[in-house]
Amino acid sequence: MKSKILYIVVPCYKEEEVLPETSKRLKSKLEALIEQKKIDSDSKIMFVNDGSTDNTWKIIQELHNSDKIYSGVNLSRNRGHQNALLAGMTVAVEYADMIISLDADLQDDINAIDAMVDNYLNGYDVVYGVRSSRKTDTFFKRFTAEAFYKLMKGLGVDIVFNHADYRLMSKRAVQGLLQFKEVNVFLRGIVPQVGYPWTTVEYERAERFAGESKYPLKKMLAFAFDGITSFSIKPIRLITSLGVGISVVSIILLIWTIVTKILGGTVAGWSSLMVSIWFIGGVQLLCLGVVGEYIGKIYAETKHRPLFIIENILNEKKKGE
Ligand code: UDP
Ligand code: MG
């Protein structure tokens, strides 16, 4: 049986500080796996440059020139981590039997790759990398991330706990994934929808060895919000029940006001009137905002914009073939 080709897809946004080291480590990992005959010698590391403004693409070109084990995909502009990953997988699926997605900063332990490949060879189509602990994350990051997973679960979104985007997918799983034509890409939510046999592999998450996070709080919040509104309509249901509840309460209040008036009670005060007007107004605005969020999503989806545009691809055959 012919051995299987592995592509490691690495999205890179302004990663000039980490790329030299990352490329070295990934290459020795890949070569060790080739040596052990677990994967084919055509296996490669594919860097996706997500519209970086620094030397990232130049470094990728140099790496490709020095060794064809490195290949590169250059996006026409910055499209964000998820889109960059999808772009890389779209290209890689043409050549690879299995694809591992990994962050450029190697916060995710690359020694888990062996176990991922083993699981693939044992017949699993999707192998999720799962953090065994979050010791190295700041308290804030850990707390917000765990709250996020719990919230997603509570809202009925099927995601794997403590799994980021470090995972192995077989060719057919990636092909399945690419059939999802949605514009609001939240891979962690879509991949479980693809199905096929899956398993998990545990690893320790380290700190970034160089450079700083490209995911500031603002992007993190946007990402979480996107994940929830892309996969769950529970917020709309909640609003509907809230609306029903408030209507019932206001009817009771109305009856009570009429009754007290008939019985000769004093007219309700100005302040309570103001408070209720403001309160109802606020609730209405909130509801409108959330409903609008969904309409915005429908709007984006119906446009069917391409998620990324590839400027060029570096992927030559290795020497001696
Ligand atoms: N990334 C990207 N496009 C972006 C932002 C980030 O391709 O617009 C990449 C980045 O280069 C890295 C990965 O996504 O490989 C994860 O980013 P980072 O490590 O900064 O996030 P964190 O680990 O802090 O959540
Ligand atoms: Mg990181």
C-alpha cells in the first residue's frame, strides 16, 4: 500500500519572528515521520500568508526556494485566521491524504502530530487536538475561553471542549468541509457537522515563543459572537420568550392600574411612567439589535462572496522526482 501524504497547513499573519524557528521544527518533525514510514515523502508544510504587512511572505518564498518540503499560499489581503486556514486546506486537499492545521507560533505541541497520524492510520477521519490544561494561559484567557465553551454548549452548539484549530482531517473530511458554503466561517462549529469517525488527542499548550498574539480581546469577542450567532438561533427564542413575559407583566400592570383608578386610587407617578417607558424602549432596542444580527448574516450569506482570493501558490515537486 502506498503511504499517505500529510500536509501541515499553517496560517501566518505577521509571523516573521516565529517562522524561521517554526519551519525548522516542523521540518524535522515531518522528516522523522517520513523516516518512520508513517507518511509519504511527498508530505509538505504549507504556509498561508494572510496578507501580512511584514516580511512573512518573503520568508515563505525563501523557505520554498531552499527546500521544496515547504510550500506557500499567498492571499491577496488579510482575511482572518479562519479564512486563511480554509484557503490553505482548499489548496492542500488537492495533494494530501490528510491535513493537519496548526498555528504558526507552535503554542500547540507538535509532538501530538504522531498520535494524530496514528489515529488517522487506524481509520479516524478527524482527530481533534485537545488541551489537557491551560496552565500557561493567563487567568483571563482561561476564564473567558472556558466560559465560551460552556456558553456554546448551553446554546446547543456542538463543539469539542478545549479544542482550538489544531486538528487532523482526512481528505474526504476536508472535501466535506469545503461543501459548507457559508460566509461566516467558524471551523470549530462546522467540522463536527461534517461527521465521519473522530477522536481526540491531548496535548499541553505552551506560550508563544516569539511575537505577540494576533488575537486581541476585540477579535476574540468578535470570534465568540460570530460562533454563537452562526450556529444557534437560541438567542432569538430567548428574546421571543422575554417579549412574551414582558407583555404578560404589562397586561397585569394595566389591569391593576385600571382597577386602582376605578377604586379611586391616586394617579400613577411620573417617575414610574418614565421608568417603564425607558425599560420597554431598551428591551425593544436590544431585541431589534439581535434580530438585526441574524438579518445581517442572511445578507452576507446571500451574497456568496468568495472567502479568499489566492494570489500565488508555491508547490513544486521535490528534487529527484
Ligand atoms: N492569524 C492569521 N490571520 C489573522 C490573525 C491570526 O492567519 O488575521 C494566524 C496567526 O498567524 C497564528 C494563528 O492565526 O498562526 C493564531 O493566532 P495567534 O497565535 O496570534 O492567536 P492566539 O494563540 O493568541 O489565540
Ligand atoms: Mg497563538
